[in-house]
Amino acid sequence: MYRTLLSLTALSACVCAQQPIGQLLNSTASLSNLTSLVSTYAPQLLTTLSSASNITILAPSNAAFKALGNLPMMADMGSFVESLVSYHVVNGSYTASELMGMPKFLPTMLSNPAYANVTGGQRVESMAMDGSVGFYSGEFTMSMVSQANVNASNDVTVHVIDKVLSIPPPIGNISIDANLTSLTGALTQSNLVAALTDMKDVTIFAPTNMAFQSIGSALGTLSMMDLTRILSYHVVNNSVLYSTTLMDGASVPTVAGPNITVHLEGDRVFVNSAEVTTPDVLIANGVLHVIDDVLNPNNTAGPSASATMGMPAYSGASSGTAPPFTSGVATPTSTLSTPTMMMTGMSGSATGGAAASSSSAAGADAPMKTGAMGAAALLGAAGALVLNY
């Protein structure tokens, strides 16, 4: 009870005179690193924010920057800082109480095509947790609100957060970081990585390593054309399907041509006969959902009524001895994992599910949502910018 009262108190509105956002940031001691960063590398953004209205700023505290460590040093630091901070600016003014319901995928001001290719701006996911509000960003970075509802003028709301958001990475990065090394290798062999990275507004249904391994005998005889068609059947273009938009019976066209069909079985979600095991992995140009089987464009059957997991779509295929397509693919240095995951909006409520995880790169099933990554996870770039804390 005491913990709940503390959480609710943290979400209560700040009683203070409304100030222009530039003045508010400059006068808030706990945000001095954010103010200094923007003033030094992207002063034009501060000017833009000062005249903006109906926005929500997720402002990392000084402690958040200190915990992050050194920012990656980019060739164009001005563009990088403007993009990073723009990802912390949500289009629309949201109080903490308005974010306490179902998860939302909120559009941000990040639209620089060098970092994001999502119509309306890259998204950040809001989620209520233990009486407080958190935000998932790239690499499953979780940032919690430490001070809510700091109101500025022009209908601007500021929430101070305890971790810097991470810009969602391209598919080529996240498929390795998330231990989807068979998918990474298959996309590389099919010369699809660049094409997939350049697409706008994509949804990718990504099979785990074990999914590929389980049909190893079928994959060994595929022509390059067949492999390309299978992989393209896992991609939806021009439509970012976050978990909150997946509806039972929805039939969605894929890049390969044939449609995939969404099936809701209680609080579980299937695409054809494959089950979604990890939803809503944010990527630079859309979203990725991890599934437990490889989809087959020639077999679009749904799950059986008694299915306890995804059903293989390649009848007669036998398992290989190791995950295929992984030769020459970088080995992840860690596995993203957490005890539970949230399947959201698919059946009208947020529900906890058992998580699948693995400590080995070869057999890892699904990345799960976890805490913040280090500074390099912001973009995976080399070098560092030293901040004076």
C-alpha cells in the first residue's frame, strides 16, 4: 500500500506556474544536461520547441544521462542530437493519467530519414507499470517517469524520465541484437537487407533460430528465388501493425503477394499457424514481431483449436542439427530477456505471458523487454561525446 501511494503521488500534477518550454528547461536544475546538450548541438530545436504547442516532452534527468555514460560520437553531431532529442518529443499533450490505460504507440517528432522511416514520426510505446508510467523505445529500453505533469505554456506537458530513450535501430542491427541470427543470415544470403532497410512503414514477422532449425531439411533444398519468396512472405509493406492494431481474422497482403491472416486465441496471437512470442520490437522503419515458426506462402492454414504453440507450416520437414544461415553472422554478446512480456491490445486487455529466452546465441528463442542498454545502444555508433555532469 505504501509503495502504491508513493507511485500515485509521483504521478500527481505539479502545481506550478506555466512557463515557456525554453524557460522551464533552463530553470529546472535536474534537466541541465539536456538543456546543455540541445543548446550546444541543436539550438534550432530549442527554438522550435519554444514555439510548439500540444506536445509532450519526455525529458531525461541529469541522472539519466549520467547512467547512460558517454553519448556516441557521430560525424554530424548536430543532426544526431536533434534526432535523439526529437525522439523524446511526442506529438500530442498527454498527462500521466492519460497514459495509465492500455499501451499506446505514440508518434514523436523524429522524422529524420537517416534515423527513422515511419509515417507521422517514429513511435515510442507507453505502458502503465505498478502505478507509474513507463516508455519502451529501441532495444527494449525501459524509461520510467520520475516526475510527471510538469506543465509549460502552449499545452506542453513535460515528464521527467529516468533513462534516455534509444532510437530504434535498422533491421540489420536488431536482428543480431535480438539473437535472430538465422533470419539475419537468410536476409543477407538473399540480398534483402538493404531493400528491407530502405522500405517505409514495414511490419516484419521474424522467426526465431529454433523456428528455422526445426525445418532444416526443407531449407537445404531451396533455390534463392524460393528463399526470397519465403522471407518476403514475412514482410508487410506500407502498414505498421503494432500489437494494438492486430485484429482477429485480419487478412494482410505481404511483399511476396499472398496474404497472412491474424488469429486471436484468447490472449494468444497467431499469424497463420505461427504464434507471436515477442510483440512490438521497434525498428527504424516500423515494427517487428517475433514468431515461433517459419511462415509458408503455400500453406496459409491457421492454428488448430487446441494448439499450445505455433504449428510448423512445412509438413514432412525435419529438424536440422543447428540453426541454418548463421555462418559468418556476428554472434550477439548478450540476450535481451525479462520474466514476462505483454501482449497488448489484441484481445482488448494487456495480459502477461510466459517468456521464452535462452542464453545461447544458437538456440535463442525470443528477445524480451528489458531495461535500458548502454550509450552505444542509442545508435550502435563508435566513439563518444563526453558530457560534463
